[in-house]
Amino acid sequence: MRVLLTGAAGFIGARVSEALCDAGHDVVAVDAMLATAHGPGAEPPPECRVVDIRDAAALAPLLKGIDVVCHQAAVVGAGVNAADAPSYAGHNDYATAVLLAEMFAAGCQRLVLASSMVVYGQGRYDCAEHGLVDPLPRTRADLDAGIFEHRCPICGAAVSWRLVPEDAPLRPRSLYAASKTAQEHYACAWSDAVGGAVMALRYHNVYGPYMPRDTPYSGVAAIFRSELESGDVPRVFEDGRQMRDFVHVDDVAAANVAALEASVEGFAAFNVCSGRPISILEVATELCEARGDAPPVVTGQYRSGDVRHIVADPARAAEVLGFRAAVDPRDGLREFAFAPLRA
Ligand SMILES: NC(=O)c1ccc[n+]([C@@H]2O[C@H](COP(=O)([O-])OP(=O)(O)OC[C@H]3O[C@@H](n4cnc5c(N)ncnc54)[C@H](O)[C@@H]3O)[C@@H](O)[C@H]2O)c1
Ligand SMILES: [Zn+2]
């Protein structure tokens, strides 16, 4: 297939580009080479054109003869403060709207969209007595006392985490999350309007070579890695038992290839995850052990807005896309302990 790949110079996009080529697809790669992601004046990878997808006139000729768009471009991360809102809205939402309009104009009917676990807000929780519940927000008194689990809204008992399926409610809790959720909503409405297919891939915690270094926008694995590189011991918040799903960038690329080739109609969302939950303390410990460094420190400190657990259900991606992650995070993180990072 002829594929337009956006964000092709990014951490994930670059790996998706290789995987698409390896699978025999014909890739038209574009990236705006944002200075916030790549530093000032960075050169694009070979074969990647410098295009800002908010620019309809630049996009239109590239969409001629394209069978499917694989849309990775976005401004990522948790952000610093409300000053980031226009950037998220512009690069993530307005850009997606321009892309959808130009796909319509070019008669391109298929979109693979890089979405994120952040659309869920928090994970899924279960009370031993009351079953699935929407837990109470954690109180300062509990957190100060080292009680980090959410409580049941009916009986107040601590609740346990469960796997999050794709039909969980969408409750974005940050500006970035709001912009990723809006991307899905635009894409879903577009698929209804034009009869197109959209596969929204909700990546969980992605890690791997060329992950950006520690910035206010990077993930926890890169933060631990950067701490280790500068000779510091990784500092783990709360009790370290926060559960996540860490998925290797090679598996994320494989999921994109699977989605591109799948016969899905209308809008469908898929968790892209390893299916092997891991705690944040285990993540830090794997990295320290692999490097032969001192073990991480569990600080008991907390940030009130942090999500306690978010663990994905991999079943739908396996069933519909035939995607199963190949890399166990315990192996992948050991390799990541020495992998190159993006400056
Ligand atoms: N890294 C993760 O853990 C993670 C998790 C969930 C979802 N995602 C999603 O995966 C996708 C790729 O993220 P990444 O981690 O590779 O980030 P990244 O910053 O490395 O890559 C994003 C790329 O998009 C480009 N870009 C941004 N705005 C653009 C525009 N208007 N026109 C053209 N190019 C533009 C940037 O220059 C950059 O190269 C994003 O959609 C992100 O939301 C990432
Ligand atoms: Zn209860």
C-alpha cells in the first residue's frame, strides 16, 4: 500500500517508517521537525520531507494516490502549564482536522491514528464487595499517611486495579490528554461522515531506543534512564507499586503495520500494550540491575494528580488486528538501560 506517514522523524514515527518499509509498503514520510522535539535546526531523516500538516496546500499533493494515512505527528507529554494549550490544540487537533479534510478531498478513506492511554484518565478499579466502581479521588490525609490506593465510593475499602478495555469512559485529565481525545473524536465523526475507516491505537507507556531524554514532556522510563546516566539513583514516587503497561517501540511499530493491513470498518480503538503489567518500582529496578547500579529509592512522596494504576487489556488488538507484543518489558527494559536516547 502507499502510506502517508506523519511524524516520521519522531521517536515512534521513525520506527514505524522502518517497519512499514520492511513490510513492503511504499511510504511517503513527513515531519515538521519541531524544535521543541528535535532542537533548533535539526535535519530530517533521509526520505522524510519537512511538512507541517497544518498546511493544507503542502499536504494536498502528497495525498494523491495514498491508500492509508498513518498519523503519528503530535506534540506530546504532560506539558508544563496552560501556556501549552494552543500548541496541543494546533499540532494535535487543528492539524488532524486539516489532514481529515485533505484526505476527504483526495478520496483517501483509511486512517491509522496514534492515540494514547491518556484518553482514559485513570484505570479501572474493583471493590471486593461492590465490584467495578468509580473510585473516590485520593485524599491528602491518605497520601500523607502512605495510603496510596483509591477507596470504594460506597464502603471506603481500598480498591484493586483491573484491565482497562477500550469501551471504558474517556476522561482526559490534562491538556495533552484533551487534545488526544479530541483527535479521536474528530476522526470518529469523519469516519461516520465519509464512510471511512479509523483505527485509533491507544499506546500505553512506550519505551525503546531514541526515546527523548528527560524533559517535562518525557515518560518515566526516560526520566529514570537520564537519572542513571547522570549518576543519580532513580527516585520512585509513592510506594512504587503503581501498575502500568510498558510496550516496546518495536511492538508499537508492529501494531501500526497490523492496523494498516487489517480489514476494519468505521471507527475502532485498540489498546497497544505488552499485556504484561509491571510496577514502576520494577521498571526502575530492572534498569538499575541491568546497569549494575545501586537500587532505586522509594520516596513515599506523591504528586496529587498522578494516576495510581492504569493497565491495558490487550484482548481486542489480538482478536481484531492479530497484534500481540513480542517484547516482554522485563527483557526490553534491560536492553533499554543502555539504548541511545534522543538529545
Ligand atoms: N511516547 C509515548 O509513550 C506515547 C504514548 C502514547 C501515545 N503517543 C503518541 O505517539 C505519537 C508519536 O509520539 P512520539 O513519542 O514519537 O513523539 P515525538 O515528539 O518523538 O514525535 C512526534 C513528531 O511529530 C512531529 N510533529 C508535531 N507536530 C507536527 C505538525 N504539525 N506537522 C508535522 N509534524 C509534526 C514532531 O516534529 C515529531 O517529530 C504521538 O501522536 C503521541 O501522542 C506516544
Ligand atoms: Zn465497596
